Amino acid sequence: MSVETVAPAEADASARQMDLLRFATAGSVDDGKSTLIGRLLYDTKSLFTDQLAAVEAVSAARGDEYTNLALLTDGLRAEREQGITIDVAYRYFATPRRKFIIADTPGHIQYTRNMVTGASTADLALILVDARKGLVEQSRRHAFLCSLLRVPHLVLCVNKMDLVDWSQEVFEQIADEFTAFAAKLDVPDLTVVPISALQGDNIVSRSENMPWYEGPSLLHHLERVHIASDRNLVDVRFPVQYVIRPQSTTVTDYRGYAGQVASGVLKAGDEVMVLPSGFTSRIAAVETADGPVDEAFPPMSVTVRLADEIDISRGDMICRPNNAPAVAQDIEAMICWMDETRPLQVGGRYAIKHTTRSARAIVRGLHYRLDVNSLHRDETAGELKLNEIGRVRLRTTVPLLADEYRRNRTTGGFVIIDEATNRTVGAGMIVEAG
Amino acid sequence: MTATAAYQVSHLDALEAESIFVMREVVAEMERPVLLFSGGKDSIVMLRLAQKAFAPANIPFPVMHVDTGHNFPEVLEYRDQRVAELGLQLIVASVPEALTKGLVRESADGMRNRIQTPVLLDAVEKHRFDALFGGARRDEEKARAKERMFSFRDEFGQWDPKNQRPELWALYNGRHHPGESIRVFPLSNWTELDVWHYIARERIPLPSIYYAHQREVIERDGMLYAVNEFFRGRAGEQPFKAQVRYRTVGDASCTAAVRSDADTVEKVIEEVAATRITERGATRGDDRVSEAAMEDRKREGYF
């Protein structure tokens, strides 16, 4: 690797004002994904000499021809023995502008389950294709899953440009084809970058080998992509997580509702409604341990106090009287099934966790199973097996306080839990709550 | 919180908010949580986050120290002072006591890292804890990079890396049967540098050994071990005085110091930002046993 580097996160006070970007990477080892991640870590001085030395030693002992950077993330014994990636690995790096969390999702085994997991919290997804091969079935599947999970920003990296003679024509053909496919999906923001992860072209700085490319380097884009507007600041949604009532002689009559703001902006004096009861009140104060704050917005964890004494408990939702989520027991949702032992079946009963609320649910119907490669809907499907996606209708024991997932990723997403094994067996994205 | 008009928060505020959310989630859903407190910087930060999560109420769970008997006196003193200040219940799971009772046996190399696992599991069973907060971070070690925020452990306290629950959005699944438990890692997404920036911002006091001081040490395998009652030089090893500090605090017989002049939090941040070696790589003899030393310990029930 060349030694072109950027400054590591600064030690001074400005470093404390960096923001945070979470991104998911999709692609297989063959696409050069591990090389790209290794390159990003290396060039931002986030890869340490002892980590690199350990990888080099293991590579040499296995007889690899080159330092296999996949070993950086494939930390488990079974992964090293079998040469596969089993699970989502989290990696961290920072530049003076931003801290980055990478959810690195493996390309082969349990692909959909891992990709959906990584994408669920991502601000951005990075999809890799090999310039020599162009778009493959897997690239389309990645793009579809990112749109299903409503990842706001998508970056297509056309890698191995060095192996196609830095050809503008090859790049543009792939970019055009992908852009056309993305137009059929819900992809709000797409950027395409030609790179060579191995040689470092267009990773940190603009490549001299591709003067025809006028866009930003990958890191430049990651550092500057505008994510502040991705948050929903319109719909006030505050799922009550825990009621703070000090049992103390010094603090008396204190009753605060603790939680993390899902969306919207809360401030003292605002008129609010509490669901499912429908009672209204005013916000007396928005507090943190460091004192009251003027406003609370995502992703802040705060404590809200109300002017009136209302019976509120965990799982309730504070919203605005004129802007409330649905209070619904009939839920239409897209489900990604994640259990290898038992499929989702019509009539099946499960536990559900949605915001801070738990319920039980019965599957009333399966409208169709979606082929994630062709987007074909199979309406004859009777069940969803591991890694299959379909649209279902659920009936819950208690109402969910729910929004459409496309409008709110926090109040629109839920997980399905098998009550016998306690395992998380599915992810749900609400299409309609009525 | 430092917010701008654009409704943005800094990365430290985002990490703090996530950790507080996780701690509240555990207290809301689990029966008997406990916080593992070693007196190390990560558990100290975790304790500060617990204070913030439940203010103005007190921290609603006890803390537990798995005591290998090989302690730095400065750290024990810090632990007792902190616990008294916060009015917390302290449970000590003692390895020396377990050795006396015959629950565990001293390992051949004298390291107690591995034998603290049965002692921890014994205390968990005795107190019927169902959720254990640990200060482990994913950036520390490659096995930990694949760890969940809520990590399920079976009735033997074992971690099965191939059989982890998918963790989507901020929806954590803490369901378990009696006897099973969940390890919870609120600092999963923090890096060593994040922890130090937070310590600086929050002005959190630390045990003095985290800052540069003079100490008598022995160099072994490229690491500097303090000479004390738990660690004595072998033949041919010459003790010498050096200016050092500790990057991690663990068992005093297998935790090494690093050469450092950083005697303030600002200087430590500068040093950590510039260092090219991971904190465990620089200071932990116990991770050097094999490529998968950490994974193997975690499978047995270690953090």
C-alpha cells in the first residue's frame, strides 16, 4: 500500500465537534471490499501496526500471495479456518470532520439477513462492483435491500478501474445501467465513484489516472455528504422508555419520562398528546442530567416532564394533538425472515418489539413473496423461509403506535421474536397501519 | 448537550445518547441488572453514563468487581471512593476466595485472567443477575468487533459467535429463559479516543496510574511490567525506573504500562491520537496467547 494519508482525528477541541456517519458496505471479497475497508482504515491512520503485523503473519502462514485484509475483519476462529465471513463486523475510523462506523456485511453466507441488519441503522450504503464484470445479480439485490431499508444515501463504487485501463467508457456504462435500475427503486441520493481500492485511486484524493472524472474522492464524499436533513424534524414522536421517579427525601414529587427522541423537536410549553390514552398536556421541561435543554431532537436521550399528572408508562408515545401516529392493531408490513429453523407461516404467533412497546401478533395473511433479484411477486407463496422477503398482514394483541416506515424508520420498524426460543426471527417495515 | 441551530449533535453526544438509551432499555426490561466495575476507564465512563441515564434518581443497580487479587492499590482506592460517593452497593467476586474454596485452581503461568471467568459466573448465579453491563468496545479486538450490543449467554455463560441474534435499528432483544443472561455493552461503538475525549469533556477523574508517573519496571516481550508483589523479574531481567502510564487497567500480573510523558488528559488524547499500536496490543500479555485468545475466553463466559 502507498503511504498517502490524511491527518488522524485531531486531539484538540474541534475534534469534539465532529459528527457521526454510519455506513454499511455490501459486496464480496472478490469485489475488493475488504481491500477498500483496509485502505480507508489505513489511509486515515485507523489501522494499527500490531493489527497489520498480525494479519501479515497469518497471511504468510497460510501461504496467501498478498496480505489478505479480509483477515482484519474476519476475527473468529471459524471464519479464519473456513475462509468465510460469518457475521456483521463493525469498524471505526475518523477524520477531523467525522467519525465513521462501518457495518461490514459479508457477501456470501446469510447475505440478506446481515445486509438488512447493517442497513437498518445506516445513513449511507456503499455498494461495490468489479469494473471488469459490471453489474451482477448481487449488485441489484444490494440496491434493492438498501431501498427497502430506506438508507438515505447510496454510493456505487466501480472498483478495479486499474484493470480496465482507467476507461471512462466502461465506468459510464456501469454508472448508467445502475442509475437506470435505481430509478425503479426508492433511492433518494445516488453517487457513483470510479476507484481502485488496491492502488488507492479516488479513495482519499482525486486520481491522476482518471482526469475525466470530475466528482469527489470517496472519502471526500463520505466526509461531506449532507445527512442532517435525513432526520425527520417534523413529526414529534417520543416513545416513553422508562419512568424516572426518585425514591429520595431530597427530590420529591418528581416524575419524568425518559426516552430517545425518534423524530420531531420537543420544547417546553409545547402542547402534546399521549398515546394510546389520547390525553393532552403541556411539556413542563425537557431535561438531561446536565440540566434543562431548550429543545430536544433526534437522536437525543432526554427526560420529559409534563404539566399535568397523567398515567403514562413504558411503551406509550408522546406526540402532538394534530400530528399523531396510527393507533393500530392491523398492520401491513414487508417482512424479512431471518430464522433458519422455522419459516414464517400464516397463522403463526409471535412476539413483536416496536419502539419501546411489546406485543404479540398473529400472521393473518401473506400477500406475496418477493424475488429480490427480479422483483417478481409470487402470490402463491405459503411461507417465508430464511432470507426471504414478503408482504404480510398482522393482527396485534395491543395497538401499535405506528407510522409508515418510509416516513419514519424508528416508528415504522419492528422485530419479530419467536416466543419459544426467544430468538429474533424477522424484521418488519410497516407499509400501512390501520 | 451542544446543539447548533441546524439540529445537529456531535459524535460524542450521539454516542452518549445511544449508551443512555441502551442502559434505560436494560433497566426497563430486565429483572436484575448489575454493572461490572473494574476501576478501568471504560467502566468509569459507563458509570458516568448510568448516572446520567437515571438522574435525578440514583443508579438503580449494584456494581460488581471481579477481583483477581492482583490489584493496583490506586485502582482499589478509586473504586471504593467512587462507590461511596454514589451510594452504590458493591459486590466483590473474589478470585482469592474462590481459590481458597477450591472453586478454581491457579493456572501454571500464574495469570488469573482465565480463572476469573468461573468466579464471575458463580457470582452471577448466586445473585441471579440476568443482565451484566460490561465496558467492552468493538474497536478493542477482532472477536469483539462482531459482538452485539445485547449479547445472549446460555446457562453456562457461553457466547456462541455463530448463533447471535440479529440486531436491527435500536430494537434490542433481551428475552431469555431462567438461568440464561444478557451481557450488555453500552460502549460498543466508542473508540479509545472517544472515551478519552469524553473523559476530558466531562472532567471525569481517573485512577492516577492512567497518567505519566515514575515506576520501577521490567521489560518482557517488548512490554513494560511494573515490579510489585504479583510480578517479579526472572533471572536476567533487570528492573529499571521509567516514566510510564497505563493505557488499560486489568490484572496487575498481566497488564503492562507504556512509556509516556502524558500527565494530563489533553496530553493523553494527543498521545492516543498519534499512537500506532492498539491498546490491548500494547499492554495485554493475556491476548498474546494465540490468534483467537479473546474469542476463546469469551466463549467460556469472559467479557
